[in-house]
Amino acid sequence: MVQTILVEQYADAMTSDETALLAQVNADTVATHQLHHMLSGKVQGKFLIFISQLMQPKYVLDIGTFTGYSALCLAMGLQNDGELHTIELREEDAATAKTNFNQFNAHKKIHLHLGKAVDIIPTLPYKWDLVFIDADKTGYIDYYEMVLPLLNDNGLIIADNVLFHGQVLEQPLKSKSAKAIAAFNAHIAADKRVEQVMLTVRDGLLLIKKVPQ
């Protein structure tokens, strides 16, 4: 455990600094939100920025806004006429995210939706280039199955928390969320429509893309 913390601290130190806005969102979330551990943070945030800037997506879907940090990262690579749609269930977090988005110089590219993702996703008439799944863990398989048919052939799905604090390695699995994440990981591993790679960044990221037809 100590070694893991030291590695994470070293990775943080060796990673380029956040923008002033991201640093402020990070600091404010840590200082005021009791669930601040859910924030993507500097290293994972920089990874999301790199992916977005390399892909230069037109349409991005962010399932689980929280305070808006990941959406701000993913928006940094958007095409000039691109759009990012982010979905948040909790009203208070959505209000915080909206305030943070209003400080972003391209905030008009970010569209915040309040409500259940399973209800909102079918109303969005887009083919997605990049999807980030970081909401309730019991809904991951449903979200994945909803967005996969809407993913462009060269698109990418990124699922967060796929290690779930290491609890997916425990036997027997204890919490409801750990069981849901383990089931999601197994579901993806068995899905012949896609190929995937799991990264041990922060709490685990699973990168998923369609198998070429």
C-alpha cells in the first residue's frame, strides 16, 4: 500500500502541471466535497487530455459529470465545431459543474444534462467519437451496451474505476459496486465485438474499441 502511494506521488510529480482552471476545480473539489476521491485528478486528467487532443473528436459523451473535471479535460481536444455532452444525476454536482464550465473559454461546446443516463442517452442524436463512463458502477454494462452501437468505427470508450480500489481482486467480492465492476470487466473481456486494454492509471481505466469489420 505504501509503495503504491509512493508510485502515485512520483507519477504526479513527473506529470505536467494542470491548467489554472483544472487546478482550481481540483482544489475546490478536494476542499469542499465529501466524495472528492471520485475526481479524476491530475495524472488521469492529463491522460484524458492527451487522448482527446490526439483523437480530435467531434462528439464526446461523458457519463457521470461530478464537478466537471473530466469533461473539461475531454473538451480540450474537441474540433472547432465539436460538442461534449455530459450527464449528471445529482443536482448539486451538476450546479457545481455548470459553474466550472462557465469559466472555460469554450464552455458553449459543453452541454450538461441533468437526470438518468439511461433516459438521456437515447435522446442524443449523435455518433460518438469518444465516450467516458464514470457513473454508478451497477449501470456500467447498460451504459456500454447503449453506446457501443452509437460509437464511430474509429471511436473509443474509456471506463473508469475498473480496479475499484483493488476490490475486484478480493475473493469473495464484497461490495455491490465491486461485484458490478468485476461483472463489467468480464463482460468486455468476453465481447468479440471489441478489443480492450486495461491500464493501472489511478483506479484503473479500460480502453475499448470496436474490432474492424
